[in-house]
Amino acid sequence: MCARVGGSGNRRTGTAFHFGASYPKDQVRLEGERKIYERGADSGNRIRFCFCPNCGSNLYWEGDRNPAVCGVAVGAFDVAAFPPPSDSIWEESMHRWLGLPDGTVHHRQGRPPGA
């Protein structure tokens, strides 16, 4: 699981950070109607955000960087069922007051290649 603590993801979520989990698409069932918003990602690739057409909730996202994976906002689940984040990305624009759990792996400018 990853906490994104900076970058344009903060403007998308409207919070100080984004808390998402990534899964191989072949282990996720994606069904139902959705609306898609596509834009350029901070990495230079394209990313697509899928929303519920009725309530506007962010359902999941997928990108060209790793098309076999989709991301889901942890808030879409029972948050108590998730452990704390294991990785932190885009810390260059992190709020100084934000703390992360001990043992969190820190990555500058996104995930390392191959992640």
C-alpha cells in the first residue's frame, strides 16, 4: 500500500495525501458502469480515473506505466482492515506537519522503476 504525500494527487483527493492500494487486474473484478477521466500523469504517461456515474465516487485508476495493475482508494474499503502504508511517494511537496509510521519506505518522485 502506498501513501502519496505530494504531487497532483493531492489536488485530486482534496486532502493532504492519497492512500491507495494497487492490485494486478487479473485478481480484481471490474464491473458496472463508470465514467472515465484521462490526463497526463506526473511520470509523463497517461492515467485514467474511473468514477461512479451516479455519485461521482472515485472507483479505481489505471495507467499506461503498468497496464496490468489498477489502483483503488483505501477509503473504498473498510479502512480498519488495512495495515498502515508501507511506502510513501512524492514527498517533495509533503506538508511539514505530516508524519508517517516508522518503517515506511520513502521514494522521491514516485515509485522506483519496476514497482
